[in-house]
Amino acid sequence: MSQILLFNKPFNVLCQFTDDAQYKAQRQTLADYIQRPGFYAAGRLDRDSEGLLLLTDDGKLQQRISDPKFKAEKTYLVQVEGDIDAAALERLRKGVDLKDGPTRPAKARKVHEPKWLWQRNPPIRERRNIPTSWIELSIREGRNRQVRRMTAAVGFPTLRLIRTRIGDWKLGNLKPGESALRDA
């Protein structure tokens, strides 16, 4: 039977098991956290993003999870610079024009910072005179740095990005660096 490993990827960890030799001493990889042979990441999460990463021991399932044609919805908790307004949220909901074409419509809503959220190490940069706000954003595509580019396009750059859900799999109460094994 196929298995899924839910992993809470910490900030600054590469979403791969090996690294270029010149950086090895400085950058952590999945190998620093996961010692299960035969498990491979289904999709990716940028080094400066945190949260849910799925790994599986089933190549067909890995492809189904990560292939955009299957359109698995991914949900993110996003801290943005500025007090995001209704107009920007509506633009995200309708789709945003990026250099590589328009995005599909997204689900977007303003939320409060969750009480369960861990501190990031290192913390985000804070500006004394510029507030921050949080949104929950769900998309069904996965272009390179898409969420960051979408929030910047509507005037609210991303400061922190945490993936909380992929399809039916949720981050739950996993702390950074923790994982949980599930049957697929």
C-alpha cells in the first residue's frame, strides 16, 4: 500500500535531499529531517517558504499530486506588507496578470494571525511605520513563486508564506521539522 509522509518544512530548508557541494555547509535539505528511503517530494516548496510538503513512496501518486493538470487545491497562510484591502482581495479572487500570463481565480480572505503559529527563525523584517496583515489564499495551479508574485501584483508583498493544505491533506498540528506517516 502507498504511503504519504506529511512534513512541516521549516524556513530555509531546501525541498530536495541533496545540495550543491559549494553550499552544503550552509543549507539544510530534506535529508536533515527525513530518513525514510524511497520517499520523494510530491511537488515543491521554496526555501523561504514554510509548511506542508508531501512525500510519497509511490511514483504514480507523486505525479498525480504534483502535476498541475490534476489541479489539487493548495492553501496558504500569507503575511503581507501593508493592511490588505477588499479591492486587492477581489483582484486575487478574479485572477492576477503576471509576466507569464493570468492566474486562475483564487480563494482569498483576510484572516487574523493564528494563535497556533510558531515563530519563524529568523523573524520577518519589520518596518516601524508599515503594518502587516494576514490572508488565506487557495490556488489550483503551481507556478514558480506564484503566491508571492500574486500578492506583489496587487500591491501587498509577501513577508511570510506557510502552506497549510494540499488537497485533502492538512498540516494539522505538526511543528516545523516534524512529519507524520499516513496511508495514501
